[in-house]
Amino acid sequence: MMGRSLPVRVIAYTEVTDRDGRGLFEWTVSVETAAVAGQRVIRGCGAMKAGRATGIRVSLVVTTLLVLGVIDHAAAAPTAAQRRQLVVARRTITRASGLIRRKKFKDAEKLLGEAEAAIKKVIEAAELKPNDRSVAGLLKFLELQKRQLSRKRGDKPKPASAKAVSFVKDVAPILVSRCGTCHGNRASGRLRLDTFAGLAKGGRSGPAVKAGNVKASPLLLRIAAPNAAQRMPKNGAALTREQITTIAAWVSQGAKFDGNGMNTALKSLKSAAAGAPKNKPKPGTVKIVKATGKEKVSFVKDVAPTLTTLCATCHRGRNGRGGFSLATFESLMRGSDSGRVVLPGNLDGSIIWRRVAALDKDKQKMPPGNRRITREFFNSLKTWIQEGAKFDGESATVAMRSLVPTDEDKKAEMLAKLSAEEFNDFREQRVDQLWERVSNDDRPRFVKTSDFFVYGDVPATRLQQLAEWADDHGKQLRTMFGEKSGQLFKGRLAVVVFKERFGYTEWNQVIHNRQTPRAMTGHSVVTPSFEDAYIVLQDVGDVVSPDSAGMRIQLIDHVTGAFLKRKGSQLPQWIVRGVGLTLAAKADAKNEHIAGLKSTAVDALQGLSKPEDLFADGTFSPQQVGAVGYTLVTFMIKAGGGNRFVKFVGNLQNGTGVAGSVKAIYAPTDLKRLASAYVRSLSGKKR
């Protein structure tokens, strides 16, 4: 154990026997260093032993050390000097905000850079995480002002050049200089970016880029993330706008590889054209036949998984053994140094089949010894060639490994095939599994309705009451949003209820690996595949106060949030919470807690430098976002009508941003005008 000796509270219990043998007791509390307290424990234990033998005075020292935890906590906390540096950084950001309003953009940018450098210095010195509460709010404030500067200055991403982007000349140097430290030999997140093969393979979350689709490429999402805690490089300066634009253009153009070897280190890459012998003929055009969907065998599902996991061991990259590469479907169909290895419709003429089936006695079996070749793959390869070797993937030029369905893809496909009744059974089993991870000792009860599976350790009568409330609200959601589906949620929505605070916080800790803020008593989770569709609630009772809206309001709030998440889009938290609380208010118009949300929203808006910033996630704390969302949604419905608001939510669910949705539904109002009108409505001023 290393580090400075920390102050700890020591509780000393002293037992003294008088002349008549009676015990006299005394408790004392003192603050000592850990080292001194440890010595007292040793002496106290010795005294206990001596006391038992001789009847003399006994001193037992009980220390609440938890030394390792204390030292770790101290090491992760900024010192007084570092806290002063953070205060100075906040003041610097505030000064920059004023300069932005006065359009002194260069000076503001300089101050923001100084503040960011100071914050990062403290984070590194104190070994803090970006989400540590001592810096998390400051980082959000910094990011908010950086975005404000960018908007005020009119920054726009440079359009992708019509000129083709070269991976070797344009992209590889960026990856080497900005990503190689963590994604080389260290392979953070199991992602290596020191070769093109590593980039194509991807990491723990799958392929890093999706050819032709910038928004679905994790690499682009991480390097362009507005949140510093999520952005890569981690704890480093963000990539420049030009660098991000270059990589985005390369991905949108198909993420093509123009190097001399996919396994060649990026810093050693040369263009394939420059490195090719001048007298080598250009390869012929490869004809790719798209699948019709009527085939018995799918290349992506039935053939590609074995090719990428087993055969690509020897035949990967452009320098595959025998000149045969399985890097892409196109390279598979192009063949090897000996010619084409797949002849569509010609089984006996296809070299790949002859090697796998060991038809040529003078040739080696492939893979050597037919290791791990299953009968299923054997038959699939045969049928695929006989059916014309058709391709059912998105692009024949992307890494073949990226075509192979992930475990999540397979699970989603499995769930999509379930009948309504089978999905109901799946939901019940899934909730049982989650509950057992959290509360294995308590046997839960449940109540089923057509749309809800209400489940928890509260009394059966309480579950029945919650089920009735949920059904009533489900009808309200159907009416408001014109929902005509048989079930609101595939497999029903699970409503998990804990009678004690401990159960709810345990769920957050065990299932979500997160701490539970004091004001948080419920949340919703709906995944795109509907593997999970549930809300979790702490039963707060039915007594309404300024601090608690009561259980019915809480149920309506989070059922609505789950309903809005059904389409898989990431909606702003002010929408999710705001719609829920707005509908909840209709159920209890005189609710004391809801009546106080306007005051909470007014207080939350005090630190807002630009009204339109209220639409951005992360602007408000979890305690504030519900109040702001409720008052904002109520204002939008009152000012523009319920039908327009439903269309606005539909636009968001379809992937349109808040600004675009406001412009499309509430034209000529834009984001700034809407925000200003909302703020004025809270202050009581006329619009």
C-alpha cells in the first residue's frame, strides 16, 4: 500500500474492570492517520489477549479504515490547487462565451483552447475520468461553448471533393499519426488500425467502417462525436475538420483500398499502382451476379462465416497464399495466380470445391486436412456454386468479414421470426433472467394484460392497480399517436416494480453498471430488436408532494418514454421525458409536483447563454430535463396544436434532427425563434 497516510475516523471501545469485577465501558472517537490507527489495532489486540489472561484493562480499537477504498478515492480526487485551476478554467470559458456574443471569434477560440488545455492537465495529473463529477459539468460547458462558437462563426464542413480520396495517400497518414498509439500493438477495444486488414476486421463492436455509409461507420461516429468523453482520440485533441472530412469522403466513396498489401503496416504502404510491375496485365473484369432471394443458400449467412474464420487464415489481404485473397467477395471471384477458383454453376470446374472436396488426389486438401470443415458448410458451398455463386451482400468490394452477421444481427433475425405468442413468452423469460441477476432471494409476482407484463415484489393488489393504470394510458397513447397495431410493444412492455429503493438501485448497478442519482426513481429501455422492452420503477407510493409526483404519474411518464423509443431512434431526453410528463399531467391536473415543474424549469434556464441550446442533450441535469421537457412540450402543443406536435415527433423518430424537424413542421419558425418564444412564455411576457 503506497501513498500518503490518510486521516481516518477511529472508534475506540475501552473496557475496565473495577475492584469488584464489574465492567466499566467507555467509547471514544478520534481522527488519526491510517498508520497510527493500524498500530492501535495491533496494540489493542495484544491488550485483549493480555486482558483475558490477567484481568487487567482491555482496549479494543475498531477502525473503519477501508484503506484501499479511501486511498483510491483520494488519488482520484483533485487537490485544492487543481480545483482552483478548474475554477479559473470555468471563468475562462465564461469570458469566451461573452466574446462569442460580441463576435470576437478568434479571441474566444484562443480562450477555449487555453481552458481545454488546463482541464486536460488536471484530468491527467489527478488521474480523473471525463465523467468524474469534478470535471464532467465543466467539460459539458466547454463543449457547449465550442459548438456555440462553431455555429456563430458559420462553420460548415467542407463538401467532399469530387476527386477520389486515396486510402494510402490521404487516410493512412491520419490513422498513423492520430490513432496508432492506442490502436497499434495495444489494440484498445480489440481494434487495430496499424494495417488495413485490422481496420477492415474491426474491434469488439464490429467493423470500424461501413463502405458507402458514413453514419453507420463507428470510426466516423467516434472521431466526430461532440461529447469529449465519447470522442476519439481519448484524452487527446480532436481531429481537425479537414481530417474528419477526408475520412468521411473515403468511406462515402466505398472505403476502397489502393495499397500494396492489406497486412502491410500503414506507415509502410505504397499504392498498388506504383508497386505493380509495368508488364503485368491488368486483371479482367469480374462479373458479380446478385442473388434473387429465391436461392436455397445465402453466401453471407452460410458460406462467408467459414471462409472468413477458417480459410482467411492463409488467404487474407492482397498477398494471400497462392495469390488467392478472401479479403472481399470480388477478390474471391477474381481468383488466384492459377486463375479463377469459383466458376458459377460449374461445380467440378471450381478449384475451391475440388480442394475442399479433395477430388484431386495429387493436390492438397483445403484447408490442410479439412480441419473443422463441417458437413453443413460442405453442402452449403456445393449448393451455392451450383446455384450460380450469387452475391446477397451490400457491396462486393467491402471486407468480407464485415458481411458476416454479428451475434446481435443473428439475435435480431431470430426475434423477428417469433410469433406474437412466442415473443410474449420470450419477454417473460427475459425479465425472469434479469430479475434473478438482481434479486435472487425475492420471488416476484406478475399480472398480464394485452400490452403489459407487470412484474415485481410489491403486493398482488398493487400490481393489478399498476396494470390498470398502464392499460388506461396505453389507450391514450393509441389515440394521440394514431397507433393501430395489435400490441403496443412486441412481446408486451414489461413494467418491473421494486417496493424498496435498494432493489431499484441494484438493478441500475447490476444490469446497467451505473450509479443511481438521488432524484431518479424510474427509467425505460427499448432496444431496436425488442430483445429488451421494459421500464423499471421504484414504488414511490401515492402521496403527492413537491418532490414526488406519485406512482401513477411516474408510471405514465416512463411508459410514454418507452413508447417513443420503439422505432429505435435516439430521441432527445427533453422529448422523452417531456411527452411523458405532459400526458401524465392530463391524468392528474392538480398534481403538486407537476405544478412546481415550471419553477424548476425557470431556474434551469438561468445559466443558458443561447436559448436554442436548450434543445441539445446534456445541457440539463437529469433532475432538470424533466421540468424543461414538460414545459417545452406543453408550450409546443399549446402554440402549434397536438397534430403538428405528433408530426414533429414522427420526424424525429425517422432520423431528422430537431432543427430540421422544427423547420419542416413549424415553418417559418426556426429553432432560435421557437426557443425564444418558449423562454418568453415562462417569464409571462407576451410573444
